Amino acid sequence: MALQHFDATYSAQLGALWPSIRVALLSERKYGALLNHFSHNLDVEELQAQGCKDFISNGEGKPEEDSSSVSTVTHGGGSRQPSPLRLSPNIRCLVFPRGDITRFRPARPDKFGLLSYYLLDAASILPCLALDVQESHTVLDLCAAPGGKALVLLQTQSVRFLCANDLSVSRTSRLKRVLQSYVPKALLTDDKLRITSFDGTIWGEIERNAFDRVLVDVPCTTDRHSLMEDDNNIFSRSRVGERRSLPQLQAELLLAGILATCPGGDVLYSTCTLSANQNQAVVQQAVQLAEEQHGIQLQVISLCPLAQMFSNTFHFAPNLHLGEMVIPHLAANFGPIYLCKLRRLT
Amino acid sequence: MGTRVVVLQVLRQKLNYVPNSTSIPVQFKTCKASNLPSSLSCRLLCSVSNLTPSLLQHNKRNSAELSLRSLLDMGFTEYQAEQLYDSVSRMKGGNAAKHVLSTLSVLFVLGLNPTTVHKLLDKCPELYTVKDVQLQQRITQLRHLGLVEGSLQRTVSHYPKILTVPMKSVKSVVQFLREKCLFTTQQVAEILRDSPAVVLEDLDQLEYKFQYVYFRMGVKQAEMVKCRLFRFSLDNVRCRHTFLERRGLYQTPDKKGQTTIINPKLDGILNVDEGTFTADVAQASPEEYDVFQKLLAREWKEEEFEHGSIESYSEDDEKEEEEEEDNEEEEETRGKSGYNKKKKK
């Protein structure tokens, strides 16, 4: 069902790229191992011995720590000079080399019961990197479950306060369990972490102008998952209405996230779908609504330097006029992940 | 008729060995004198008129004299004769030597020249161990199945192993092809001619391959024969097809036999080298096909291991009725099961 739908939509949207993406989506995905700073384990050495590398420190050119210096990234056909881009610090994620299909073994707990790494789609790290969490920032993760990205954010060790929210209660309890498996209790106290189960779309009424950084990783058609799992599939007939109203829900969530951000703060919108309807179109819609309904001016921050930096690990869709998108490819079977960064000017 | 008998008798004389029960090939059409060693053909021409009944009751001798001399007399060059002699000497038991000469004679009667025979035995030393009677029977069987003169010799010389296969096995493969796969007799003969190794294939594998191509790929018998499908391994066929299918370039025909795209022809998929297949048919990079083969091999191995059992994980019951599945991240404890989390549609 999902496949038919994708064939119809994406062959038009992605053109010649679609066959390569299609075969990658239908084949086993590739994972990355997010290293857990709070654990002490020999697992990591073993992994490195097998050939894994941290893709973040192995990007082309270095992430800028100081925003005043110009990025030295020059990669391929780029006539415009990439503007400096800061990334969240301290995040490390091991991946096997390009074309290597070795699987990660499950992580084992150390003597304190904390796991040494968390397996996730390495491309999922990109939105957290792009969010650029800096020392003592307050961060809101609006759709946080199952918790991988929240965990990434905590790895930066720069978050003064993290609010992790998800609509579903059972999913937030899963989120709690994830965090407890990785982060020492001392860092999960109420003054550092708040886990809530509110409807994200109403956040504008709960808290406004409250966070330095907001991550809006919205529910979407989860393309890869929808192709492989029949259970409760979003493309089933019983969920047609829900699926069709996704873009609207996504725009509402993004708008709420924007409202929750302090002026001068950043919002990062991300999805795991290839669909332009749920990606660029949603961003444009939310930006427009923010201006029209709330008089908020937003600036799009180009993620081109990020894409260039990690083009040796991921395949990015070329010529996206708004945001960046990791597309699946057999030799680098990560994604799909779409990301777009906005800055609140007013 | 007479010529045929004479040839055999002449050979017997020459070899000083009379096998009791060499069966005379029923459909032996012509004996090309030019295929015989020149010494023999001269003899043949000379002795036709001198046929006497006594020739038909030649003295039986129990042991054959396998010697370089006898090999040379059959028409082998010195080099070839030495090689043959060595190979046979190295084989265990005196029986090898006893049978070799009659085995060789059967091959000559088939119409093969000494060089071909030598190459054949070099390629397939197992032939030494096949009794001449069996050998003759198998050749006859192949003739019955439609391998006509010319084809028969070509097939045997390219794939001598076919003569080491018991008649029963050949029969069961042929029966399978005719009755289960509904190939015509003519088609079966062509398959034997073009892909003789089919007689050695496991019937289950053969069935899977046929059904895969027939149902999954929607290809009919005639095309299978034309493309020499049975020359290719199941894995090869499956891999190339699955690559195309997942790229969206090959569709299984529906009940009416229709597809919304034009499928590439089986010939164009199989009978090209990997580079051409990847670049032209699949329109992909070599790197993609490379990784794909590895991934698929692993998939199959795991399917086999699990015998198609449904994978279910008790921790995986986090599905909500109203919520989206935001599952691009997997629970740590699932580890490997996260990789296998798929139920193919």
C-alpha cells in the first residue's frame, strides 16, 4: 500500500533518484551507535577495532566552535561560500564504513547499569547537531518519544534544562526508560529534566518565548517504517483521514514550537519522510502563519555547510530549495531525514 | 547395418578385447569414417567384403592390455596417450585399466575424435570409472530424449560430466521438466543441449527456480528455454531480478498477466555481464549492486534459518491506536531484532 503510494508520488518528486532510494528503503537499513558519555565500557574499543568511525569528527572540514571565523569547507560545485555553522558539541556516533553492512551488537550495561551506546539511524543525529545546543541552553523537544534525539541532546552536556514532551503517555514512559538506561540519575532531576505528555500543538498557550532551542521532530508517514510494517500502517484505509491531515498537524506543531522559542533562539524542524508536502511545504506554511498570526519574523538558516561536511557519510538530496534531506542509498542506507533550521528574529 | 557391426568388430579385434555385452546402439545412423583413426578406417574399407561369421565369435579374453601401444593404435598422439596412461595408472584398482579401453571405444563410436576424447577425459576423469555398458546406455538415453547427432556430440564434449550421471537421475529431471514444468519434449531436448548441468541439479532447487521465474517474473517456458535459464544459478537469477524489482524496474504481472511498466526481457537480464546489467538494465552504480548482493545473501541466509517464521518481539508492543509510528529509532535492548523488523508485504 505504502509502496504504491510512494511510487506514484516520489517518482515524480525525485525523478531519477527514486530507483536508488526505493531499493535502499526496501533493504536493510544501516545504524549508527550513539556513544554514551555517561558510561564506561570496553564495547567502544571493540567497535572501533571492527572499523567503526565517528562520522561527526570525520566530516569534511571541521564544525565551527567560534561563529566569527569563516568555515573552510569547500566541497565540489559550490559557488557560494558556506556561512559559518555551529554544531552541538560532544556528540559522537560510530558508523561502519561506506558499503560495509556489518551489524552492531546490542550494547551491554556497565557496572552502574548504564548502556554504552544507543543504536539509531545515524542521520537522526543531524537534527540535533544542527540545533546547535550551546552551554546552558534551555531546550524543548516537542515530540520526544521514543527518546533517541533527547538522548543525543543530553550527550552534549550543555543543556541546562531539557523539556521532553510527547502526546502519548505510553510513549513518554518509554522515553523515561530510555533516558534511565543511559543517563545517571543525578542528571535526570527535576531541575534538569521535565517529561510531559501534552498535546504539542497547544504549547503556544502553555509557554511562550521560553526556550533557547526547540526541536520539532514531528510525526510523519515514517516512510521506511511504513514500507516494512503492516501493523497499524499509516497508509491503511482506516487511517486515510489521519494521513491527509498530517501536514496540517505538522504545521501546527512547528508553529507551537516557534512560539515556545525565545526571540533570537533557534527551531529545528525534522521528519523522516521524503514527502515535500510534509517537509518544505509545512515549513513555509508555519513561517507564514507565524508572521500573519503572531507577527513573528523568522530567518531560514542554511544547512548547506552541514550537508557538505557530512556528504562523505550521507547522501543528501541535491537542489532542495529549503532545508536539507538525507536520502537512502544502498551504500549509506540511512534516512530519510528532512531538516530545516529557523531563527526567531523577533 | 553391416557397416556398423563391422566397425565394432574391427575395434574389438584391434583392442584384443571382447566385451560380452556391448550393446549396439540402435539409432546409430552413420559412422563417419573420418572420425576413426586412419588405421582403422583403412581396415574398415578393406575388410568389409571379408566379413565372416567367425568375427562375430571372437575369442574372449579376460584382461585388456592397456598399453601405450594400444592407445596409440586408437589414434591418440604420443602426448595424449602418455597422459591417459598416467591418469589411468594413478587410479585405484586394476579395474580402471580393464574398463578404459572399452570406455574409450564407446566414445569413439559416438563419433568423437581422439583429441576431443582426450580433452573430455582430462576435464572429467570420473568418466574412467563408468562402465562401457553404462556409458552406452546413457548415450542412448540422451538420443531418445532428443539430442540428435551433432548436438549430442557437442553437448558431451562440452559437458562430459553428463555421462557420469545415472540414467535414473536424468529420467527424474526430464520427467520433472515435462510433467511439473510443462516443457515440451522439444524444449526438454534443448534444455539438455544448452544446459546439461541441469541433470545434476537438486530437484527442489530446480522447482524453486522454475516457479520463481514463472510466477514471480511472469516468464513462460519458451522464453526460459531461449534464454538458457538453466545455465544460471538460482541465486544469480533471484539477485538480479530482486534488484530490478526493488528499484521499481520489474513488476510481477497481475492475474491478467499485465504490468504497468514494461519489464526487461529475461535474456537482457541474465545473458549480460554484471557490469552491463548494472549500468544498462538496472541503471545503477556498481557499488550499489555490490552492496545489494551482500545484503540479499544475508537476507536469504536468515530466511532459510528461520524457515519463514514470523518475527515477533514481545518488547515491540508499543503501537498506539491513534498515534504515528515514530520509529526511526529502535530500543537499545532490541539490538539486532531492530534490524530484522520487517514483514514483507
